[in-house]
Amino acid sequence: MNNGLIAPVVIPLLTGMLLIIFQKNIKLQRTLSLLALLAVGVISVLLMVQIKEGGIQTLQLGGWEAPYGISFVGDMFSALLLLATSIVSVCCLIYAFPTIGRKPEKLYFYPLYLFLITGVNGSFLTGDLFNLYVFFEVFLVASYVMITLGGTKRQLRESLKYIFTNVIASAFFLMGVAYLYSITGTLNLADLSLRVAEAGQDGLITTVALLFLIVFALKAGLLLFFWLPGSYSVPPTAIAAIFAALLTKVGIYAIFRMFTLIFYHEPQITHLLIGLMAAATMILGGLGAVGFGDIRKILTYNVVISVGFIMLGLVSSTPEGMAGSIYYLLHDILIKALIFLIGGTVIHLTGTSQLKDISGLIRLHPALGWMFLIAALSMVGIPPLSGFLGKVFTIQGTFEAGYYGFGAIGLAASLFILFSMIKLFMNVFWGETVLCEDEEKGSMKGLLLPIALLTFASLALGIGAEGIAPYVAQAAEELLDPNRYIQAVMK
């Protein structure tokens, strides 16, 4: 038993509930929110060490043994995602201090932010399918409110699309849970894996698997991403950054968990379909990224491209491909938060998101420009930056599995990313400076620190890849061997 497993859920939840009482004390809300997220980060590191030494950790609430009780399970995949979540949540919170504004702060921004992190962390740690649904709803309800903070007409329009899409997805999620329970008689993930393996993944169970794929694809932006570009471009910068870094990643996590632990018996149907969806996602996302001249749209379509690319490792189901996807997923969490913060800062300074109206900012803000270039090259996969190993191993895995077409599309996606990000850099930071410091619409005070922290974290992930490699390798091995998860939970 490991009581520390529930801490990443309980700490932000209780802190958020406490902050509702102190609505008007903004300084206290800021301090407690930051301390809570830092504490979760420390616990995530300790959990990684514990899993490395002792294997997958489990907690059965109330003393009820699995599959009858509520299970929390921490494997290396979950622990790595918890750590990445803690890093970006701390940095986006620090960025929000000077930018979010007094009105949203008094409208429960900090409790909502902590509830969002509660739902994300709970999704990574739960060992029960129904509780996965519950934690999804926790962070979605918080995001429904956060996406409207600001109250502009465009926000309200896009928030309706976002809410409607997720409500439909949640309804299908609940339907899938009901069907799966009626077939197997259990919702514990480890027990589900055993029962599906014993009964065989027949046509009915495969149909339920495809239903879950549609649900999580909607939430991850895998092919069904029509809601994403608008929804991620309208909130305040700190909120858009945390959305881009985390919300699609929970959907990706759910697909990885379900299709490596439960629905892995018919890969010629399920995994091939995931591969086709990933390929289409990369192509359509790439066309959007190179076709628009708006900072927000270019960045959001790059979120779409990365969702498709991460899925290739799951499709290959090879150790190299799976490790590559995990590397790239960790990289993407950090780098998407970073580029959204930089993009929002540019808009904050210039008052516009149109590339044609911005030029030469690197002369006024050289640190901002060079950090953006580092992020851009990392997204492309230039060594030794954080995106390199993920891209190399993922493409290697697809080639080893014989999916040469998917691998080629993954390489082409890198060209889309390269073109769109260099276009941003050349238009925004390079060229003639058309704006002097006195004409800037906003101040840089307090904005460089969180951007620099994320840049440092990204560089550390790339340059220090040797240090994290054993953890990523263990995470890949655990995903490819569902018996480890089952034995840890079912004893």
C-alpha cells in the first residue's frame, strides 16, 4: 500500500476548496496555489524513485482489495506525466500572476486552476474506469469556466463549441462504461484486462473499444479536432498554455492506457485505425499550421500535429516506438506550454496576433526571441534538444513494425512544423523593427521568468536525456507488458 499515491489528487483538491473561502485575499490564493503545485512536483519525483526501485505502486482506498475497492495505481508512465504536469502547472501559474487580471482572480481563478490539475492528476493515477470518467469531468468542468474568463463574444462562441463537444464525448464515455460493465461485470482496469483476455476480444468488445477510441479521440484532438483551434486560441494566455500542454494529453494517456492494457488483442483493427487517424491528423494539422497567418492559429494547429505524431509509437507497439512516444509526450507537454506563453507574450506586447503586423521584436526582446527559436528547433527535432530522441525512436519503431507509410508521414509532419515555426520566427522576431518600446501595448514585467523556467526544463530533457532514459525505458516496458500492471493491482 502506498498512501502517497493519492497526494497529487488530494493536495490541489483540498487547497482549491480552501481558497474558495479566501476569495478576496489574492496574495494568499497565489501563495497557497504555488505551494500546493510545488508539493505535488516533489511527490512526483519521490514516486518516480519509488517505482524505479519497487515497481508499480498501488493503493486500495478503504482497505477493499481489488477489484472491489477504488484503486489508485502509479506506474512509471503515470509518474513521468505527473512530473511534467507539475512543471508546466507551476510555470503557467507564475505567468498568470501578472497577466490574468484582478477580476478573474476574484472570480475563483486559482481554485478552478487547482481543480483542473486535480482532474488531470487523478486521470493519470486512477485504476478504475468509472473514476477515470469522474476525473475527466472534474477537469472539464473547471475548464468550462476557465475558457470563458474574460467574457468576450469570441470566447463565449468558442466555449459553446468546446462545451458541447465535450458533453457529447462524455455521454459516449458513460455509454461505453455501461456496455463494458454489462459484458465483463467489472470496471477495475486490471480486472478488465484479465476478463477481456479470458473471454477473447470478440466483435462486441472490439465495437466497445472503437466507441472508447471515438471518445478519447474527441478529447485528445485525434482527427476529431474541429473544436480545438478556436477553443485554444480564445482564453487568456496562461489558461491557453495549460490547456495546450495538458488537456489533449489526458486523452492521449487514456488511449495509451486502454489500448495497451485492455484492448490490445485485435491490433490489426484497433491499432491500425489509430494509425490512420494519426496520419490524417498530422496532414490536416500541418496544412492548418502552414496556411494561417495568425499566431494563435499556427500554434494550435501545431498542437494537432503533435497529437498525431505521439500516436505512432502506440501503433508500432515496439519498445523503441513506445519509448519514443513517451519521450515526445513529455517534450510536448513542456514545449506547448512554452510556445503558447511566448506567443501570448508577443500578442500582449504588440496588441495583435497577425504576422503581417509584427516584425523585428528580437531587437527589443532578444531573450524572448532566442527562447522561441530554441522551442521551434526542439519541436522540429534538432539534436540535442528535447524533441530529437522522441522523433528518432518513434520513427524507428514505425519502420521496425513495417508501417513505412506512417513513418514517412511523421517525417513530413516535421517539415510542416519547421515551415510554420520558422515562418513565425522570421515574421515576428526577425526583419525590420516596426515597434519601439514606448509603443508597446504591455509590459514584460514578471513574464520572462516562467518562460525561462520552461526553456530550461526543455533543454534539461534534451541534454540530460541519458538521466531520464531508464525511467522512459521502464515506462515503455510496463505499457508493453500488461501483466506487470495486473500483478501489481490484483496481487
